[in-house]
Amino acid sequence: MDKTKKWTLLFISLSLVVVLFIGFNRQSEQPTTHQSKEESLVENHQQDSLIIETEQEDSSQKEESINKKENKEEKKKKPQKESVHKKEEVKPTPSKPSKQKPSKPKPVEPQRKEIAVTLSIMGHDKNGPASILKSTTVYAYKGDTVFDVLKKASKQHGFALKTKGFGPTVYVSGINGLNEFDYGQESGWMYKVNGTRPLVGCGSYELESNDHIEWYYVTEYVRD
């Protein structure tokens, strides 16, 4: 009898242990399942929110693209309207007959007559009179002066001139390096036309064709 009691007690204690173990496992499994359900709900909610956000972004992008297209179409339309206005403004107006008086023809300046004159230059050195330019023909225009011919000859034949003043009052003080006062206080240059000494300066005497001009150097001024 003692052995049977022992065995029964062991059996009962083991069964209690098994029952407690099973109950403990069930209690531990229930919260995990509850937690897993909550996590799945959270994940589903996040996915739904992501889908909503993507849909909103797509819709906003579509709206922006539509607005851009509309703006482009408006910009294209505006220049067309402006060009139409411009074309209307550029319409030519009928020209009115001009009331300007006919311009008078400008007077033609007469051509200057060419003339030929002769020129000679007689200088001076230690030995006395010395020729600088023998009698030579110089072409000029009617109305040219004695000084005009002398200046032209100096360029053609390469001798230097030294002058004072200008225009009608020009005065020749040196020719080919020979200057006034080189041989005294009364020395200097004088000129004649056709053998006569004019009473005017060389810048005022106007020449005629075939005139002969003679420049000469004096050491003492002599009045005619």
C-alpha cells in the first residue's frame, strides 16, 4: 500500500507540473501574438500614409506641369497679338506731294588759266654777284603772285626760302642760305618784273603770261 500511494502522489505531482507548464506557455504566447498584431497594424498604417503621400506628390507634379503648359501657351499667344498690332501700325501712309522749291544749280567755278613765266635768281658771295638759278620757265596760274612762283621754283629746284609775314605782306629775307644783313646793314633781297622794280611787295604783285621775274641781292639799298 505504501508503494502505491507513493506512485499516485508522484503521478499527481507530475500532472500538476505539466498543467502548470502548459498554462505558463499559453500565457507567454498570448502577448506576443497581441504585439505582432499591433505591429502589423502600424506597418499597414505607414504603408497607407506612404501611398497617400506619393499620390499627393504625383498630383502636385501634374498640376505644376499643367500650369507650365498653360503659361507657355499664353506667352506664345501674347507675341502674336503684339505682332498683329505692330503690323497694323506699320501700314504705309500715302505720300503727299512735296512743296519744296527746285534747287538752283550751283555755279560752276571757271577753270584757272595756266600761264608760263620765267624766273632767275642772282645771289652774292665774296667775289661779287653769283648765280643761284639761271633763267628758267615756271608754269603758274593767272592771278598767282611773284612769291607764289618763287615758292614753286624753290620746291622744284631745291633751294631754301626764309620769309617774314604772310599773304600780301610776305617778305623774303633769305634765299638759298643767303640772308639779309649778311653783307651790311643795307644788304638784302629785291625783285624786278620785266626789268622794273614794282612798288608793291612780292605777295601782292599778280603775274601775267610771259612775265620775267628777276630776284637779286644788293649790298647797299639804292632807291630808284
